[in-house]
Amino acid sequence: MDNLSFKYEQTKYMLKQKIKKLFANEYSGHDYWHSIRVLNTAEKISKTEECNEYIVMIAALLHDTDDIKIFETTDYENARRIMSECLLTEDTIDQVIDIIKEISFKGTDTTSPKSIEGKIVQDADRLDAMGAIGIARAFAYGGNHNRAIYIPDCQPHINMNETEYRNNKGTTINHFYEKLLLIKDMMNTDCAKIIAEKRDGYMRGFLKEFYEEWNEQ
């Protein structure tokens, strides 16, 4: 193993240990295993793009460490602390923080990251919100936040800005229309677009079956 590969694997190992501890009591779908899946998908996408795979790996593992839905932190202090403890350079820390700032879904205020590394991590994070795992995560989050599964006369809110999206307390089924069915067309990379096509179809099939079963009652 050459020096760069050793540095990559050593950093990955240290970061995994840090986030496993950080997310130890997280059950809303934004847990340690979500970060690992995002990492695995980001590494897959990064093989198809010209990018800094080291930065992609770090940002993928740390992308949720200061998520407003989970933590009450300021200035990405969890991510900064973890990277400092792992002795990462200031330049690396700055690049990763810039990515973390840009990748979240924010309704109509959503942006595409400036760097290819950010685009890759954003795609990987969004793909984990789709398909079978995305469905499981949606209902885990809804239950964790006391949200109803479905209310027939409760309509989804479309075209919400960031503030409206953050404050929205709608049903989990509505969340499909408010986010999950939108992100297929928001992918940045060709690799992610192919994966998203399949996962989007799976979610639409799930909704069709859900409504058929609901209306049998």
C-alpha cells in the first residue's frame, strides 16, 4: 500500500470511529449507517469522475455531523472538532466544511455545490433518501418526530423555501411529494442519475401499492 492509500484508509478508519460514537443514540434515519452508505455510494460515484477522492471520503462521512435536525451546534463545530482530532490540515478542513454547507435539501433554496467533490457527496446523500432504504428512513424519521403516516385530506406543500421546509410538520406520505420524488431530477453526476432512475421508480411503485391498500379499507 502506497503512502496516499495508507493515509486514505487511516483517515477513513479514524473518522468512522468518531462518527460511530457521535451517532450512537440516533434513530431517526440519520445514523452511523446512513453515513457509511453515503460514503460507499460516494466512493462508487467518485470512480466515474475526476475528483479528489480523499476529500469526497471525508465529506461523505462527516456530512451529517452538524445537521440541524439532530444537533444544536454552531459553525460546524462537530465536523471541525473531529477533523482537528484526526490531525487533518486546515486546507482539508476548509474544503470539507464548504461541501457540508452546500449539500442539504432546502426546498426551493437548494443549491448545487460548486466543487465536483461536493456534487458527488450531495448525490450520494440524496440517493440514500430514495428507493427501499429511502422509504424506510422516511418512516423512521416520521415516527421519531411524531408525524402521521398519512392523512387523506392533508395535502403536501409544494415549492417550500428553506424556512417553510424546516418548519413543515406534514405526514410521511406527503414527504414523498415534498422531497423524495423531486430529487431524481436534481442529481449532478451521470452515475447518480442512473441509480436514481431505478430508485425513483421503486418509490412510485410503493406509493401506488400504498394507496391501493389504503382504499381497500
